[in-house]
Amino acid sequence: MSQIQIHLQTKAAYRRRGLTAFVRNAANAAVAEGKPELLNDSIQHEVSIVLSDDAQLQTLNRDFRGQDKPTDVLSFEGQDPNGVYLGDIIISMARCAEQATEANHSLDDELALLTIHGMLHLLGYDHGDDAEREAMWQVQRAAQKTALARDLSERQLDPRT
């Protein structure tokens, strides 16, 4: 069983030992629960994950979603016709820290949740209506259990952000 190749980019302020392995684990948990056949492919799939700030997320949110405000996580599907490059996930570490405090759990728990959520979007999951939201949240909870050995079911992402 292979893993998704993660290319992690982060601002110096967010770097720490073990961060790449932690984010890779969360992303692979999302794949294992949401689209496990990718792990059995002969193809080495790739994803870029950027840990950034509110300013970059606000710019991207405005330019690509028409919402001129920061958000916690954005996903952009890859345009690779061979399906090797799955896409990009950009996470605001400021939102991550704020939401972790609000939910009364660790920054790592929130980072795992945002990574899983972004990865599920790259795998085709969405939360545009109640049925889609429930399906995505179910897989998200399972991935949290895989990545963190528990779920954060009281903390699901606001579908309006």
C-alpha cells in the first residue's frame, strides 16, 4: 500500500520537527477513509499543502470564490489528466489556531481536521447540501479517528466558510 506524496510548504513561523509527517498522516487518513483505492494504485499520487496566513487565504478566497474574507482552508483540484497531481490545499494557520482555541482542542487536532477536510474536497467530497454534508462529515470523522485515534465530532467545519 502506497501513500500520497505530500509537498509541504510553510512559513518559517509555523515550522517544527515532525510537521511534515503529521500532515502526511492526516492527508493519508483522509484518502484511506474517503478513496482507499488510490492507496492501491501503481501511481504515486501527489498533493501540495501550504500552511499560510489569513492574508493569502483572503486573497485566494476573493479571487477564486468571490468572498473577500479570510477562511480556514481552500482546496484546488489538480488539472493533471493522468491523475497523479491531485491538487493544492492551503490552510490559514491563524484560523487554525483561533478555531482550535474556540473548540478547546490542540492546534494539531485542528490542523489534522483542516488537512482532512481539504483532502476530502480534492477527492470529490463536498458539503453543498445536507446529504453531501452528512456523507462528507461521516468520512471526515472516520479519518479523524484514523489520524488522531479519536474523532472531533463536536468540531465539524462550518459549511458556509
